[in-house]
Amino acid sequence: MPIALIVLAAGQGTRMNSDLPKVMHPLGGAPLFAHSIFFGQALEPERVVLVTGHGGEQVAQAAVELGFEVDFCVQKEQLGTGHAVAQAAPALAGFSGDAVVLYGDTPFISAQTLQAMRDARNNHDVVVLGFDAADPGRYGRLILNGERLDKIVEFKDAEAEERLVTLCNSGVVMANAAQLFDLVNSVGNDNASGEYYLTDIVEIANARGLSCTVVRCDEAETLGINTRAELAAAETIFQNSMRKSALEIGVTLSAPETVFFSHDTTLGRDVHVEQNVVFAPGVTVETGAKIRAFSHLEGCHVSAGAIVGPYARLRPGAEIGNDARVGNFVEIKNATLGEGAKANHLTYIGDATVGDRTNIGAGTVTCNYNGVEKFRTEIGADAFIGSDTMLVAPVKIGAEAMTASGSVITKDVPEAALALGRAEQVTKPGAGRRLFDMYKLAKANRQRKT
Ligand code: UD1
Ligand code: MG
């Protein structure tokens, strides 16, 4: 059965107290709404529809940047969850399959839970995801009749007796798409909030002889984000689950609670991550590589056996070859470090290729930017770049070539050549001592006067 996701992301999120739309706030390096699409992907949806409102353009742009193939629809006025779902109808016209309604601010629903809902759809028309709440608060209450779901009552509209029910509505609903739209179109707004409640579809469905049921999940999965404090708590939950799965797949974390992951961090078996490492989005580390303490990685790839850090910074486009070394205070951006190559200390390598086994001396800088444009530096294999070499791009250094320490290299260096680009040394015998004596005398004279 083909599946469509309908992700509700139109709410303003007033309690975030932010100019940014709530669903754009980051969790694990991705905007909140993206997490609903990530877990929704477990159902291999044929279509994804994002219902946007506040800051819709920003949400749409982020979705495109993340590579999602989604349809957007705009809910101009937030008239309720039922009204929000109805906005997705034109985008799904002609779609024959099931629709799942997800919230863009509820990032932890699991793939198993969605699968259980899909299974329940074999025997029921409308499947609602519920949970037993420790503190039911203002959640909608699920009113059962045996295993059948009779209706959902919003807290505001609930009788005292209904408020005692602890089985609550998560908001996730699954039904045949055409039937779902048909049901939401019949929902009215005669209730305590004056809103079109998605939850009303249950009573309407029952009245039409359709069958409704509940699938239960853990309360933790239904955690929704409304405030910055909830966002921070969600980040902790997210990080802990990433740490747990890293350990499970055979990654060593010297101090798990100090390592921070992004939603897409990929670490191979026997990778070792030391203390205080941050993985921003887009990082892959292959098996057996070591990321040493206090390193920051983003948009980069570290091959097997490489050692990065301590105190290294890998920026987008850094490709670290097998068994290569990136040492302390080294920054690499949009550059490839070949197999076994080394950049061990205090170096900036940007817009460059460094050949296999080449050694980059301390203090080397690829001068890639003239203030207007960026240029590339290409260094061949087995080369030796002396300490404190300035490589003024565009420039090419051939294989097995050498640059002398302190050189400013502005012209290409052919294979196996030695390039010296520094002032010639002048040595004056005895002049050092004479200068010392002169300086000491000057200091003593000054002190006498005061
Ligand atoms: C909703 C449910 C409630 C459930 C709770 C779980 C309804 C009527 N109530 O209540 O039963 O227990 O979620 O958290 O469905 N949204 C839009 N457009 C709108 C209104 C909402 O896109 O016009 C989006 C929001 O951005 C949010 C989601 O829908 O992502 C839920 O809306 P919210 O206002 O938080 O509903 P609740 O009152 O919490
Ligand atoms: Mg809510």
C-alpha cells in the first residue's frame, strides 16, 4: 500500500519566543521538522507533504537543502489541526494509498511504532497513536469501547470523568488518504477553541460505520517541543540515543557524554572517538580511524586508519585519506589529504589536493583567497613542504618536490625540485654580542635617569 506523509508544521511556536519558526530550530543538526520526515521514511513513503504557515519559505528552503522531495502547501491561518490536514488534499489529489499525519514538532516517533500502525490498518479504517501519560495534562483523551476507539475529546472540551482517562492522543493518525480528507472536510469548529480539530474525525468515522483503533507507544516517543527548555531536553535525549547506537555498532567513545553527534553522523566499526568531539552534519568516519580530543568535524570524510586531532578542525569538503594524520591546530577545508599524508601541526589547508605520503610542515598555509576569489593548491605525492611555507594559490608542487622552511611559494615547483623562496641568510661574526652590550647599556642609562 503506497504511503503519503502529511507533516503539520504551520504552528507559530509562540512559546519558543523566537523569530525563527518553531520547526526550524535545530535538533541534532537538522531542523525539527526534518526528524518527522526521517522517521517517516521508515514507511518508504511515495509522497511527503509539508503543511507550512509561519516562515513557510524558510521551511521550504531547508527541505530543499536537505534533499527532501516534498510538496508544500501553505495554511494561511492556523484554524486547527483538522484544517491543517485539509490543506494537503490538493497536493495528494489522485493519490491512492494511506496517509499518515505527523507533527513537525514531535521528533521521536519510532519506525517500529509506525510499522505497528500500518499493521493495525489491515483491520481498521482509522488508526490513532496513543500513549499512557504519566501526567495527562492538557492532552486529548482517547475514549475506548473495548479495543475500539469511540472518540477523542480535547482537554478543554472534556467532561470531568473523561479528564480522568490517562490514555492520550499523540496526534499521529493513519487512514486511507481519500477517506481522511473526506473526514476532515466534515469536521466543524463548534468547540471550546473554535478550531477545526483533526481529532473529531474519529467520531465522524464511527458514525459512518468505519472502525477506529488505537496503537500504543511509549510516552517518550510523543515528546513534542514547545519551549526552548523542551528543545534542550530533546537534544539531550537525541544525543544519548546517538551515543548508545554508536557504542552498539562497535565505536569506542572515551567519554560518551562529551561527544556530540548530528542526525547523519556515520561512524564505522572500531572507530575511536576521544573526549569532547563535535560532529556537525555530514560526517563519515571509516573503520579504525581515531578522532582525538577536542576536534570539530563537519561535512567531511575520514578514511580507515586515519588519526585526526587532538584539536583539529575539519570543515566541509575535507577528505582525509587512509592512515593520514591531521594533528593539533590544523584546519582543513575543501581539500583532499592523500593516503598516509601528514599535516601534524598548526596548518591551514584549503582548496587543495595533497598527494599520498606528502608531509606538510608546521605553520604551512595554503593562501587560497585574494579577497575576491578562491584558488587551488595542488601538491603531488611524496612531497615535503617545509615548515612555515606560504603556498600562494593557484600553485602546483610536483611529486617528490621540496619547499624550504619559511618559503613564500608563488610559482609552480616541478617534480623533484627544491624551491627556496626566502631571503638569503647574512651572518655577521661578533655582531650579536655587540648588540646585546649596546642594549644593556641603553637600559642602564635610562634607569639611572629615573
Ligand atoms: C493536539 C491534539 C491533542 C493531542 C496533542 C498532542 C488536536 C485538536 N489536538 O493538541 O489531542 O493530545 O496535539 O500533542 O489535534 N498545527 C498546524 N496548523 C494548525 C494547528 C496546528 O499546522 O492550524 C500543527 C502545529 O504546528 C503542531 C501540531 O499541528 O505541530 C499540533 O498542534 P497543537 O496546536 O500543538 O495541538 P495541541 O493543542 O497540542
Ligand atoms: Mg501541542
